[in-house]
Amino acid sequence: MTVPRSPETLRYRRFTPADVVAAHGLSTAVGWPYRPEDWQFSADTSIGFVAEDEGVVIGTAMCWTFGADRASLGHVIVSSEHQGRGIGRKLMEIVLEELGPRMTFLHATRAGQPLYEKLGFNVCGTLDQFNGNVGKAEAVPLLDGERLRAGTPDDFPCFIELDSRASGLKRQALLSALLERGESVALERDGEIVGFSVLRRFGRGYVIGPVVALRARDDMRARALIGHWLGRREGEFVRIDVPTGTSLPDWLIGQGLKRVDTCTKMVRNAPAGAHTGADDPVYRLYGLISQAML
């Protein structure tokens, strides 16, 4: 018979770089394909918290702040041996206290959604997660007057501005850190940048995101920005998280990726109805950085 642990053995504190190894162990146990390097990137860009029991890390939660009034949260994990003790809820409450009145977004699993609803979150959208080993990627024709080229540090301020428009989030620090770690490609029209995408190492292979582009019929600009990376990673494992409402799903399946999950997007401290669509009528976010970082 398992003897219940005493609440007095529990401790909650800030996440530190020394917790990366333990956090990686927790995520591996629940089937997340994170590498230690992926946790390190999260730790470098977030405010995190852990739950400890007798000095052992048994739970995590992280949040990212954007500007003065917006945020996201994720990486909420509790060891299976310690579930049912209210640890996940307590970690969430600590994060929400840290964020205060900020408009806060998250992507919820089915198991986590009831807790998030009790904490004041409401459904405002969905996304589809695609991954798999890339097949024979089809070349995507570019629109007249447009070309793709490698991104450079001189482009980063423009990328950050377009991302802010498309996502509705001021995440300069996060984007700067991401662009330094990954590869980027710019889409130009008559010398003006009208879209970009980023590829970085993640989990079992690579992740594409963010993907931001000027809207186009059949989302052709987004397809070109994604197809650029797929054509260079044939046979390799690639993931992309796509907000619903685009024409990309069938096309991605045609490139060899599979829809492996559909997640619910939720918001707190704001009317859900005001955040059910895209944030900008001109530029659109076609691929996320991640479900936690949005």
C-alpha cells in the first residue's frame, strides 16, 4: 500500500538552470520528445516554477510575458506518482499570481482543460499539430515578383515587427533568442519583406515556426515559406503547429506529415470572443513557435 506523502514535504520555488535535467526527466516520462537543449531554451526565455517533494523536482510550470499586458503559459507537468495532490493546480495558481491581470493564453490538453476552466480560462480557438518524416516535398511556385532568400541579422527587426502584427504579441526578446538559435528565410516582394519562417532543432528532429506571411489565395505564401524547409529535410522528422482556419492541413498531409493532435486554445482576463480569429487582417500567423510560447 502506498503511504500518502505529507503536505509538509512539498515546496514550491522558482525554476533555475539546475532544474533542466529534472524537467527533462519529467517530460520524458510523460512522452514529450523534448531534449535538454529544448528545456534550456525555455528556461532562458521564461519565468518558471517547480514543485519539490523532499528535494526532488516533481512538477513544473512556465510562463512567457509579452509587453506590458499579455502572456502565455505552458510546460505544466506533474509526475504521475504525485498526481491527485493538487500540485498542478497550485503551480498554475503560482504562475497566474506572477502574471496578475495580464491577458494570458495557453493550449490545453483534454485532461488539463477542466482545470484551466476552473481557473478562469475560456476557449478561443484551436490548432492542429502535424509531424512526421517528410516525403517528396512539392516545389511551391512563388507569386510574380516574389523570391525567397536566407534571413540575415539585418532582417530580424522586420521579422519581429511582422510577428507582432500577426500574433498580436510583443515578443521581441523571445523572437530575438529564437532567431539566434535557428535558421530563417525571408519572402520578398519587389525588395520588401512580406513573410518569414524559422527552422530550429527540436525534439526528434526539427520544428518550423513561427511562419508569418502576407495573406494570399490558397495561402500560397505560407506554403512557400514552409515548403522551403520541407524540401531541405526530405526523410527527416519535422513538426509544425498550425492555427485552424487555413488551407494548410491537406497540403501538409500531402507533404508526408500527419495530423497527430488538435489542441484547444484558451484565454484568461479577456473576452474569448475577441480572440477567436486572426489578429491582423493583412498578415497572418500560419505556424507557431510552440504551443507554450504561441
